Amino acid sequence: RLAPTGVRGHTEQVLNRRIPGPLPMINLQNLLDDVKCYETVRQLRWPDGVCCPHCGAAHVTKQGHDTTQPARQKYRGEGCHRYFDDLTGTVLAGHHQPLRVWILCLYFMGLNLSNAQIAQELGLNPDDVQRMTEQLRQGIVARQPEPTLLGEVECDEVYVVAGHKGHPDAVKKKAAGVGGAG
């Protein structure tokens, strides 16, 4: 193992010198910068420039920064005169945890860590992490577009419901409405 030591302004590598104590753990939260996180969210959310999530107006004015999270930009839509910020209308809006914690939580979810492991890594209460992961999953599912089938579509097996079990009157009413006289 190499350990750098300073000698009269020069650095020399000393072989087989053991650095005392355990290796320090790297806290990933310290590696993420809030400013960079918000810049990334802005670029992903508004690749063609900021627009109002309420009315869709492209003309917005900056209204300063959030007092609790200074990297979070506030805006005002000029079409509807409503205020919003970088996270308004997203699954990340309205929470007290910093954006970098949410980004790390999402990263750990991608690594398939359990909620207990994520809580330990982030130094959070497991119940808080449970709520965070549920909200992130719901937000991801909500953003999935409805599948659209085009052209010729083939099915191998189809299950057709012939009626309403235990409700023969409902089947008769449906048949009368579709076929005319029953």
C-alpha cells in the first residue's frame, strides 16, 4: 500500500507503510451538490426552457430562490400569474428532505437495495424511506404512457366474460340494450 509523505516540498511514495486507523467511509450525500441536482432537474424537465406547469406559458419570470433550499429557483408564469418552482407538479414537490437525498434514494432503488438498507445509507428513519420509495414508485408508474396498439394485432389466448355470475338480470338488460328487442 502506498502512502504519500511530504519531504522538503517533494512527495515520495513510501512502500508498505500502513496508514493508522480504519479507512474513512465516504458519505455519498457529501458528493452530491444541491446546485447541480437542481440544474439537472431543470434540464430534464424543461429541455427547451422553463415553462409554467399551470398554464404552459413559456414566458416566466424568476422570483428569487427558496429560503430553505437556496438552489431551488422560484418562478411566476406570466400567462396565469401563478407561482411555481423547479419541483412544482413533480413527485419530488412538497417534501422536507433535500433534493440530493431523493436523488440518492432513487439511485439506491436502482441498485435494488431494500428500504432498510436505503435508510441506513441515508441515515433516515425506515418509515420515512418507506414513504419516499412509495412516492417515487407511484410517480414513475404515473408517468408511464398508456400503450397504443397499431396495425394488425394478434392474441394467442383471449378470455371473454360471457356474463355476470349470479346476476342474470344484468346479462338480460345488456343483451336487450345491444340487440334491440330482448
